[in-house]
Amino acid sequence: MRDTNGETRRERNEAFELISPEAEVPEAGHALWDWFWDLRSAQAPGLSGPAPLSHQEMLAWLQLTGNLLRREDIAVLKAMDGRYCQAVEEETEAIRAREAG
């Protein structure tokens, strides 16, 4: 389905990927970065965007993968998740504004 600008969601996503900068992850953060996306990929989508990762989801993921996390790692993953949810919400609002106006 095309939006008011005649663009499909797939076309919009492809264009966004072309202009979206790659994240610069420090060497020490590569494992947490990979684990974050692994956690996110296992979560069912919410009705209005991604829901924050719950402690139960993180615990289940740890049990399934056998990964070991320190408290500091969990705090970083939760902070990454909070920022991710915020960014998705901001993008959703921008899309709604474009489609409305």
C-alpha cells in the first residue's frame, strides 16, 4: 500500500537504510551489541511499537543461550533498549506526521 507521497513502506525503509548511519560500537561493546539485537529479534512485536525488554525475557534468553551477564551488562542492555524504544517511537511519530500532513 502506498502512502500519501506514493511511497510504499518497503521503499521508505530502504531509503531510510541508505541514509541511516552505521552505529559506531567500541571494541569492548561488540558482544553486548550482538546480544542486544539477539534479544530484540526474539521479542514479539508490540501493537504500537516495541515493548521494552522485560526482566523475564532477559532471564529466559540467558537460560537459553548460556550467556553470563554482570549487573553492569544488564544495565547497559536496558539503557540500549530504552533508547531503541524511544527512537522507534520518534520515527513512528514522524511517519504519522508525514502521512497526516
